[in-house]
Amino acid sequence: MRPSWIQSFSRSRLCLALAGWLVCAVAVMLPLVWLINNRDWGIALMLIMPAVVYGLMRLARRLEHWARVPA
């Protein structure tokens, strides 16, 4: 049995949400990790890392909610 167009649309929204979150996570984490690793003052950025991770978790929850809301 083929999936209906609603299931296909929901699956594509879920994939789009996942891809969007991955792009945001890489765009935020990569510069921070580079700064922490390569700058003397970068270790001070470790203080904001829990807030950054929390923000990425909140973004993931919102994107999942957006992807799973019935059309």
C-alpha cells in the first residue's frame, strides 16, 4: 500500500526540519569550537556553551513540533 500524500508531506517536513536543524547546529557550533580550540581567550566561551546547547535543543523541539503538526 502506497503512503498517502499527507504522509509523504509529513515525512518531507520532518526531513526538512532535521536538515535545517543540522545546518543551524553546524553554523553555531563550528565557529565556537574553533574559537575555544585556537584562541587563548576562547576558554571563556565555555561559560556560554550550556546556553548554546540548550538553545539548539529548544530549536530542535520547535522544528519537530512544526514538522509533526497535521496539515
